[in-house]
Amino acid sequence: MTGTTPTQRQATEATERPEVVSLLAAGRLLGIGRTKAYRLAKAGEFPCRVLKIGGRYAVPVRGLRALLDPTTTGGDSRPSGQEGRP
């Protein structure tokens, strides 16, 4: 086995703690419905950073946590260019 092969523990941790969640899951956590979540994401106005990967939207967990818990440090909660927006 080489040093680049993930161990079983690392593979399990990766599936237990994803780095991104779906737009719908993020919307549910924020109390935003499906239609509004997609509308906000498409307009670039979702409350935290949204990635478009192919035809799908993904929300980084780090930014979502920062938005939900302002005491958490180390994550940007807004897309670049929206720092001054409420």
C-alpha cells in the first residue's frame, strides 16, 4: 500500500462529514424553500457560497456553518464580491 491510498478510517470520515451539501439541504437548514433556493443561487444571492458543478449546485459546509454559527472562524460565508452586502 502506498502513502496516497486512503485508509478505511479516512474513507469512512469522508463519507460521514461531507465537504459540500446539496442546495436543497442547505436551503432546508436556512428555512428556504426549493424554488427560492434555486432562484437565489441562480441570481448569485444565496446567503452563502454556492458552487455550480455541471448542472448541479453544491454548498460548502464550511461557509454554511459560518453563516449558522457566527462564532465559528475560518470560513467565508459569502461569495466573493459580496462582502459588504447585508
